Amino acid sequence: MRIPDTVKWWNDNEMVDLKDDKEYAAVAIVLCKNSLVIEKRSSTREDPWSGQFSLPGGHYSKEDSILRETAIRETLEETGIDLKRNAKYLGHFGPFVPRNRLNLEVHTYVFEIPEPVQLVPSGETEYLLWVQLSDLHKFDEENEKSFKINEGIVWGLTARIIQKFLELSDIDTK
């Protein structure tokens, strides 16, 4: 299976009107062959998503001219993957709103790299994984879509983003 060069969710207008009364974040779906990068977040008291599986990403910084730059910067910091040099940008979709942070918009940016690279975890991540798309096993947990992987459960906002990506890309996992 290969992600098509042109997918139906491609959107040339990626400018997001950033409002002062909202918070913004960006995550990256980093694809390589039939896999994507998942991180297990470090356990800390300050992080509302502590210890959960997530996609590389984080909060928008004023140094980022657009949210795609947030996804690129955070991916480099958290995984060691330099998306500016090694990736093809495929598009974006969103926003998503976490159920525990209703004032936060999370936008998703999709990149593809030609070969798998060694993942280098930061202090924000307990560990990083290349997860085969075929190893994402869907199930419902209390009426919420989740994915079971060998290392545990991907749920919440991350599961909603992955589910939407799979739907938009016409990728079927069992």
C-alpha cells in the first residue's frame, strides 16, 4: 500500500486565521512506506496528555510564521526527523479540538519520507515507534474510536486524527 501522490484532502490554502482568544497547536503525521511515527509521551504532572501515545507536535510559537512550521519544528525536537530537508509535504487537515482543552485548535500536517530513519526521543517523549498502518487495529472503547498497537492503546485526540487521516486517504485497517 502506498499513499497516493494526490489525496482528496489536499488543501492549497493552509493559512489559519490565528485569533488572540484561542490557542493553536500542530501535529505531524510522518509516513514512510506503510508506517507512521507514534510517540509515547513522558509522564509529567504538567502535561494533560502525560504518558499517552501521540503524534509529534506541539503548541504554536510566534517564531513560527505558519502552523506547518510548528509541526516541522516540534517533529525535529521530539523525533530528530528534519522534515524541511527529508520530507515531501502532502497536505493538511483539521482543526481538531481536544475534549479537555476546548480553547485549543490542533491542525494536522502530513509528510512522507523516502526511507525510515532512526528516531531520537527528546525529554518530552518516553519512546518513539514506527507503527505499520496495518498494525493499527480499530476498536470502540466506550463509544470512542481507539487503536490497539502492540505497545498499548492509541485513543482520544490522536485516535480521532489518525481515524480521519485513514478515512480521507481511503486506507482500511482491520
